[in-house]
Amino acid sequence: MSTSVAPAIDYAAEIKRLKKEKNAVILAHYYVVPEIQDIADYIGDSLGLSQQAEKTDAAMIVFCGVRFMAETAKILNPAKKVVLPDLDAGCSLEMSCPTEPFRKFREEHPDHVVISYINCSTEIKTLSDIICTSSNAEAIIRSVPSGKPIIFAPDKNLGRFLAKKTGRDMLLWDGACMVHEAFSIEKLLKLHSQHPNAKIVAHPESEEPVLRVANYIGSTTGMINYVKNDPHDEFIVATEAGIMHEMMKAVPHKKIIAAPAMEDNTCACSECHFMKMNTMQKLYLCMKNEKPEIAIDEELRLQALKPIKRMLEISKQAQL
Ligand code: 13P
Ligand code: SF4
């Protein structure tokens, strides 16, 4: 009896072929696996990815990130096909802000301007006046006339950081990202004592004790630029571990150390299992089959488009 083994698929080569054949663009977040980052047409933070999605002339957007990011791309591009390797790639921060309780919260404060972090559902976006990302949140908040109270959702850590930075009166929704809340300040301080010359860089979704000891706080792109441009050669990085790939590529001569997570975390560092649902195999299959595809009700899309457009306009004015 003869046995035959199917030849292994060269995913990288097939993905490149499909990209050409289907006039597709691959947009990837810094938190996805290195193989996907290396094959993407653009890697970026949430703002950069939205800006790329807005201006692309490709026929199909292949989004390697989480669902709310692909939905934002679809909201901006209703005529284009937007596919995501795994539709179950959600976001713990998005889940911490369900629609009906948030609608009620908003109705209880009708005089407030609602600023929502892009890490939220399309429904929450329809209940918002302006969307922001960690790159432009400060500029967005400053664009609201002083004296006007603000509701900030869903991330309380980012909200607290921004309220302090801008001195604005902000009502915060009680949401958080489980990846960024997993960092242990005790372990971080211990690690720092072993690397006293290292600078600490942190994403603003991290908890206050971590932010208090950080030398730089910013978006993923901001953190990469800081590590690139700062003369120091040792850094402890408090955000999702996927960012290390781009950082190490950008500054191979510098020492980049992942901030440690709490004992009960599944991994020694902090990994977003939603981002890690994007694999080369699923990416290949979704390009081949052109699904799973993102679909959004048109009425909902038009309502969610307004606060996203406002964000993009304010970002342009602020040259972000
Ligand atoms: P950035 O916009 O900084 O890339 O953040 C995205 C995110 O999901 C952080 O957890
Ligand atoms: Fe959401 Fe946190 Fe994952 Fe970012 S790292 S996508 S905020 S769960």
C-alpha cells in the first residue's frame, strides 16, 4: 500500500501570490505574530491602520488585527471587501463596554461630550461624538471646548492618564484591557533593579502604578519611535509582546526587555490571545476564500462613521 503526503504549503509565497492576484492590501497591527508582520504591506498602531484603511485603493483589505480594527476599516470603506483571518479575534477592552449599560450611562449625562477609544464595538461608536486612539487622544480631548464635561470610554486607565495630563473634567467608564492589566508592578520594579539603566516605556492602557514609573507613555508607534530615537540602549517595554519584533528590527543593537506579568498570567510576558488568533494558515485561507468577511448594517455604519471621521479630521489638523 502506498501512502502519500500532501505537499506542505509555502504560506508566505502563497499569500504574496494571492495579494497580487486579488489586488489586496495586508494591514497588520504590531501585536500579531512576526511572520505576518514581515509579510504585511503596512504595520502600525490603531491610528495608522485607520489612516491606511481610509486611503487604500486596493480592492480587498486583509486586516490582521482584531475585529474592531477590521470593522473600522469597513466603516471607512463600505464598497471594499474587508476580511479578517479569524472573526473571533475580539478585544477584552471592547467587551468591557456593553451597549445598553453604556447607552444608559450616556443618557444620564446628556451635557457630556462622549469620546470613545477606538477599542470598542461599532454600536459604542454610534453612541460617541468622537473616537480616539492612544496616538491622538490628547489632541482629541483638547479639541473639545474647555469647560465642556467629557465622558471617556471604555478604558479607565487611559482615561485617568488623560484626565491628569489635560486637567479636564472626565467621567470614566470602568473598562480595561486584560493584557495591560496583567503587568506586575512588583516584578517590574525588581526587573528594573536588575537593569537600573533601562528606561521604562509603557502603553497608557497599563495601570497607574506602572505608568507612574514609566519614562515614556504612548501608543505602540510612539513607543517604537521613542526606543529608536532615545540615546539610551536598554529599555523595559510594558505592552503586548508582539511589539518586540518591530523594536528589535528597528534597533538590533539595543537591549529590549519585556515587562513581566503577574504569576497567574498564562505567559511570562503579556500576550493578547485575540491578536495571536491571526496565523499564517488562517491568513492564507482568508485570502484564498475571501472570508470571513466583515459586514456592517448600513444605518449603523453611517452613524459610526461620523465620530471616526471627526477623529481623522482632528488628527490631520494636528498633523498626526
Ligand atoms: P495602539 O493604538 O497603541 O496600537 O493600541 C492598540 C491596542 O489594542 C493596545 O492594546
Ligand atoms: Fe484589546 Fe488588549 Fe488585545 Fe489590545 S491588547 S486588542 S486592548 S485585548
